[in-house]
Amino acid sequence: MKNAAIECLSSFQNSLSLNRSKDLLILGTGIAGLYLVGQIYVSYKKAQRRKKWASVEKNMVILHQFTRGKFTPNVSPFPLKLETYLRMTGIPYENEFEEPMGPKGKTPWITLNGDDIADSQLCMELLARKFHKDCSSHLSPEEQAIARSFHIMAEEHLYWGLLLWRWVYTKGKTLWQIQNSLPASLSLMLPLVAKKLKGQAHGQGMGLHTEAEVIEMSVKDLRAISNFLGTKQFLMGDKAIEADCAVFGILSQLLWNCPGSPFEQLLNGEFNNLKIYCERMKDTFWPDWDRCLNPPRI
């Protein structure tokens, strides 16, 4: 009797185990099927976009970037830098917002005559060669060196103050104040994104410092740019050059996309000439600025 009960229980357990295995197999197959369908759909959409990009006229630049921001055409300094350069040089381009991240996992990037080029600076240098554009040709070698120094300071030092403020010190919460149409999943992913960017800032070195130290360093950068700019129209005089695109890209974020930050306060106060400079860049190269916002201000 006892043995029969044990055999019955064992048979029941084996049946449950078999059913569980079947259920897991069905579930796994279903998930794999959904993933495969998803990948096919993504590949199809990508192929459709490629077909569309290939249909544009020769030498038309396809500029891939994030969608428009509330206060600036882009909430990242680098797409704004590159699009300003395209406008400054008169190189024909079309915007594309569906695939903002490029081959190097960064934005912006461009497609030109079927070729993909990543990194805003490399894009500008390639376009300068391709279309024979040199906005700094009137400068002496010494002046070009000075311009490059401010360019590098803005993008390789001051930028990290912007990044840390936006993603670490405010934990990315200001994004909803400056950008519409953010995916609902972003609020869940925000801690992971912030952690990743904080790690990048640590690797660069700026992230090793305290918040107060980073802000102090950033303020010194702003003061240096402000003192050098003085009352000039643009960074190196009466004519805007490539470096202006980079400096404007960073300053515009600090002025219009860092609500409540010490940067915003300083640009509206002590460094007011930088605010005037940003307004001048906007008026000169972005007469349609208000229409390039989301929502547009018409």
C-alpha cells in the first residue's frame, strides 16, 4: 500500500515536471518567435529608410539626430553644432530623426552618397574637404591655434560640466522640462543611463571631482570664453568660423537647457556677453529657430 502511494506520488511529480518542461519549451519558443519577428521588422524598417536615403539627390547630406527640443533644435550640443555648420557653409542637407544613433553608437551622424560618417567633428572635416569649405582661411596660424584651443576647451572640458549637471547632479530629471515626446521607458532606464554617463565622466577625469569643484572649473571655462569674446561679434572677430559652431553648441545648452543651474544664472548675469553671442548665432544661422522647436513657436 505504502509502495503504491509512493509510486503514485512519483508518477504525479514526473507528470508535473514533464508538463512544466513542455510549458517552458512553448514559452521559450514563443519568446524566440516574437524576437525573430521583431528583428525582421527592425531590419525591414531600416532597409526602407536606406532606400529613402538613397533616393535623395547626389551630394545631399542626410543628418541623423535626435528629435527637436522645446527650447533649442536639439538638446545635445553636437547635433546642434553640426547643423549650425551646415547652415553656416550652405551645404545642402535633410534631417532624419528616426535613427539618431550612428555606427559608433553616438549622435549625430551623416549619410552622404551612400556612405555613413560618425562623429560631429569628423563629419565637419569630411564635408569641408568634399565641398571645399574653410571658414577659418582668413585667420593666421596663431589665430587658428587660439580658435582650436577654445573649441577643445568647450567640447572636451566644459561639456563634462554640462553632462554631470544634467545626468548626475539633477539625475536627468530636467530632461522632461526641455524635451517633448520622451519614451515612457526612459524614466525606468534613467538610473542606468546616469550610471553609465557617470562612469564615462570618471574615466575622463572630471567625474572624480565634487560637484562644487566641477562647477568651479566650468565657471572658469565660461569666464575665459567671456573674457576672450569681449564685445566681438563672434569668437575670432566679425566672421563666424567652425569653432563658433562648437562653442555655440555647448553654450546654448547651458543657457536654454539647464533650468535652475548656476550656468543659466551666470549667462543671464555676469557672462551676459555669452548670452548675447548665443542670440547672435541663433539670429544669424537660425532665422527659423522658432519653427525648429517642438512644439514650434509660430
